[in-house]
Amino acid sequence: MAQIVRTPSRVAHGASAALLLTLLLAGCDQRSTDPGLGTPAQFSRAISLPDLHTQLTSGPARVDVRVMPGGLIARRIEIKGADEMKRPEEIRSRVTAISASGDHGTVTLALGGLQVGFTASTTFRPDDGKGEDGGSMALADFVARVQAELAAGSHPAVKAQRSPPTQPQAPGDAAFTATQLKLDHEADHPVIKLNITADNLITNQTPPPDGWLKVLGLMIELRSDTKLREEMPDIEGEHEFEGFVQSVDATAGTVTLKNGTVIRIVAGTEIEGKEGESDEHLASLADVQAALTAGKTVKAEGEGLVTTATPLTIDAIEIEFAVEEADEVHALPPTP
């Protein structure tokens, strides 16, 4: 029988990082044994399922849910700061179908078969690989491009965004009409960024799984290896970034994107690693350098704190590196 969380769960307690951020050192690979690394920055802390429930009973919150590909199992859930609730809500997933009639239509996602609606008011954008808008597309052109990629056996994906509703959406309500749809060829790991309440969190008295996060009508499983984290309250003003990697300086712990943005890997940076033998996600700067040396195209994305405006320099809170498939790179439009 399922019920709202009341009792402790078997979800693993992760070890929390020690102390607050002291010095932002010149970036170092998180796997370095250099004694100059010092104490890791505490950008977030590990929490338990009851902790998550306690946070949600105190009021609505924005969650960042990372879902394992091919199913509805959460690999990580993070509660974000209150300022995040004002930002656009977001869904990222591979596309299995797209259809349109006149000035409206739907995109069917691999993420639980969820359908995202779009209208003539939706902004459609290509993926330029730099984290920039890359211009806009007409509704018909966007639909035709996705249909062509599907017909060619490719794996198109989208990032769907909308303005957050005044009140968090009911758990069983699957409606999501995008104000912006962007082609997002690195969405093989589905993501949901949504405002939720305690009503969205359910526990299972006969695990596994330990419980579910019910959002947009989807029952996302929480298992013993699901990472639960809470962003530290003093971490505000995060800057999201994404783009193709131009170069890596493993000694300095920096990654330079093709648009000139410099990403610093500091002691508290979390690098999202590989999940399986066939996973093209890279777990370290050494992996990224090896991929570049082999002539592969690597995309980086994540969020961090801006330390310098010119050139834009960001201390990464979390970062994910992935090898772009050749057909996806070729499908990107020329940079304006």
C-alpha cells in the first residue's frame, strides 16, 4: 500500500561534505590528491527520504529530477533554492513522436510517454551546442525537422520549458504546454525541473521501491541507490551553462567551451559520471581530454557560480560531460 511519507526509508544516506566554502582555489580535478585542494566546497548536502518529506511539508520547492534512461527510476533528486521556483519549469527527454495540426500539436517523449503540447505562441529553437538561443524556427519547420530525424533513425530530443504556474501542479495532472521548445541532442538522460509539494512524494510500505515522486502523472521510482540532495541555502545566483568543449587544462582544472566560457572544476564540484558500459558520459577531465584527443566532440553542461564576467568564468557546482554522436553533431545548424 502506498501512502504519503511518514516513516524512515531505505534510501541511502550519502555522506555530507564538510564545512562551508572557504577559498575558491584555482580549479583542480576533483580526483586530484594535491594537498592544495583543501576542504571541498559544500554546494549541497546529502539527505534522506524523510528529510525530503520534511522539506516539502514546510512549503513548495523546486526539484531537479534526473531519471535513468529507458524507464522511470530516479538516479538523483535535488531540492533547489527558493529563487529557483521563479525560473522556467523544464522537461528534457528523447522524442518518440511529434504531430501538429494547424497552430498546435504535441511532442511525445520517451520519458514515460509524456506528451508536451505546443501552440503558435511557443518559441521553437535549434540546438547550436553553445548554450545560446541559436535563432528561432517556425512551428512547421521544427515539426518537419524532428519528423525527418525520426524517419532517419536518429534520436532527436527536446528541452521543453514553461513559466511556473502560480501553484504547483497536481501530481496526477499530466498537462504541460511549452512556451519554448528547443532541440536538445544531449537529453538522453531525462530531466524534470518542477515546483512540487509534499503531495507529490509517496512512500511504499513494501519496498522496493522505497517510494515514488508523482509528477505530471508519472510515478518515478525512488530506490536505495537514488541520490537525494539539498542545495545549500547560501548558494544563490547559479548560472546554467552548456556548450561544446574546446580544450581542457587538467593541471589548472579548467574547461574552455567553444564560446569562450571558462569552467573551473573546484574541490566541491560534482562531476556526473558514467552509468553503464555503453554510456557516453565522461567521469573526469582525463576522460574528456582523451575523447578530444581521439577526435570526438564533447558537450559540457551544468551550473555554477560566476566569478569573472570577462571572459565568463564559472566555478562549477555540478557538471556533466558527454560525447556527442556524429549524426547529432552534423544535425546542428551553423552558428549564426
